[in-house]
Amino acid sequence: MDYQRDLERELDGAAELRPRAMAAGGALLIVAVVLTALNLRPAITSIGPLLGEMRSELGASAVWAGVLTTLPGLCFAAAGLAAPWLSRRIGLGWAIAAGLAILTAGLIVRVLDGPAVVIAGTLLATGGIALVNVLIPVVIKGSFPTRIGVMTGVYTAALQGGGALGSALTPLLDRILGGWAGALGAWAVVSGLALALWLLGARQIEAARPLSTPTARRGPSLLRSRLAWTITLFFGTQSFLAYVVMGWLPEVFIDGGISQTRAGLLLGLISVLAVPISLVVAPLAAGRPSQSGWIVGLGVAGVAGVTGLLIDPGAAPVLWSVLVGLGMSVFSLALAVIALRARDADTTAALSGMVQGFGYLLAGVGPLLFGVLHDATGAWTVPFAMLLAVYAVQMVTGALAGRHRYV
């Protein structure tokens, strides 16, 4: 597929640097990477704590809310096609700047009018995020060739931290700024700062552009590989669960008698918890021949958390949040198995394109289906029963994907 070859060219080609690329990892670039990562989740996580208020004020249905929380996954699925194409034509740094500009514009647009404009603005914002999601790892590989592990850890921590800030601070901004529109629009200021840094440093990033274009991966198509589809289903199901949690969990807590502010903080706890767990567990698991035990263990924690939410969300919300956060930490292993199950860089790039493309399409169904089931039944029982079924699929496919073998 064309988008797989494009992504492969960006990732593999970044290893061949112009001489001045070694100097590209300056303080400005590090700050730009961190600030950019901080902006890749608040546009999504800031909606959850205000979803009930938005629906009430706008007169919107649960189906509308499901569509709103589904958009990120669908946009991320399309990023594999657009991001490498844009990077080749205007340059890596300028492509990231374009993504941040689109994100900033979307954050402003979505607070200007009614339900349709909220959807349109969110689509625009998540489209910008999707572009940046694909390209930042290329910057890290090209500009920090001797510090890939450290910079990836910093990037991951900032990514998760941004998600936590989005859910934890937005209810406070809602009170200070007098409503959901001001609270959501305020995040455009942060993305604007990141955009300014990229505009200053875009020329520097061009040092990471590849000198040559590698050939496409040879051999049988991964679309005919059972293991490749197993990894894709594992990645897709864990993303499915993550987007449901980010989009709907605050509403579940609020419906269970928890305040809006505390519901946002609980979602923030889930995001923060994933940072140390991911940074510790992923290296430990990657150092062993099989990652299946770690994947299943984290899945069991997630199942326990979802079961608690199903029975009584308000009984022990902190405990349920901790368990759900442990379950969501499997994201780092879902990324790790992509590289661990591939024999070479060409296959890694092709597998990554397939897994993330199809996986995020599956993930995009999650929030919408969760909302439809809640709207149809008027309760949370059936939606959470669905999540338990998805967790079962995640653990089975994850255990198979974690075994020591190659596509």
C-alpha cells in the first residue's frame, strides 16, 4: 500500500543524516518536542469532563457525543497517508508546523458555534494532531540518533502528561472562564506557543531529512500474515478501550455522583499513572523473549477496574482509576511488539503502517458504539459489558502477539 511505503521511507531514511543533522538536537528542538507532545492529547481529554455540560447546553444527543469522541481514532488512521506525503513536499519541520497550525485553528473553531461546528473544529484539530503523531518520531530518530531512548521516554512522558493536564485543568478553566467554550478554547494558547517554536526551528529540522529514498519492502504482503493481523487486532482493541475511557469515563463518574472537577482529576490520574508504568514495564518486557505475561497481567488489572466501574463507579473511584490506568499502560507494549515481531527496519515500518492504520480504524468505533449503547439502554451496564468483551479479545491477541516469533 502506498501509505506504508511512504511511512517506511520517512522512518528508514531518517537514519541517513546530512552532517549538520548531528547538531540539530539543540535546546530549542528539545523544548519544541516536549511542548508539542503536551499538545497531542488535551484536545481529546479536555472534552470528557465537559461532555455532559456541552450536551446540555447544545441540546446534543449521546450519538453526537459518540461521534465527537470517535473522531480522533479515525483521524489517526488517516495520518499514515497524509503525513509522509506532506513532509516530502514541504519538509519535516514545516509539516509539523502545519499540523500545529491546523490543531490551533481547530481548537478555536470548535468553540464558535453549535454542535455541527464543534464536530467540524474537533475534526480539524485531531487532523492536525494526526499529522504530528506520525512525524515527531521521525524527528527524534533523525535529530537525536544517540539519544533515541531518552528522547522517546521524554516524548512519551510529555504526551501522557498533556493528556492528564487536559482532563484535570479543564474543569477549573470551565469555572474561571465561565463555560465550556472558554475552557476548551484556552488550549489554543498552548498549541500556539508550540507552533511558534516550530516556526523558529523548522529550518533546523530539515537537517534530519533523508539523503536517499530506500526501496520498498520485498516479500509477501503483510496483509496475508496471520501474526500481522493478530498484532493489528491487539493494537486496535487496546486503542478502542483507551478512547472510550478518555471520552466517556468522566461522564460515568459524574453520573455516579462524583463532582465534575474530581471526575477530571480521576481521568488525569489514569493518564499520569501510565507514564511511569510505561517507562518501566516496556524496557523490562522488551528485554525478554516473550511479552505475553506482561500483556495479560496488565489486562487483568484493566478488567478488574472496568468490573468495579460496572458494579458501582462511586464506591471506590480512585481504586477503579488506578486499575484502569494500569490496564491502559499496555499501550507501550502494543508499540513495542511492532518492532519486536519484525526482523528488520523495512518490515518494522510496513508493519507499523498496517497496525496503526487498521488499528485506529477499529479504535474509532469504540466511543461511538459506547455512546449508542448507553443511549439505547439508558444505563452503563451494557456498554461496560461490551468493554469486558473487548478486554478478553485484547488479552488473547496480546498473548499471541507477545510470543517470540516474527512476521
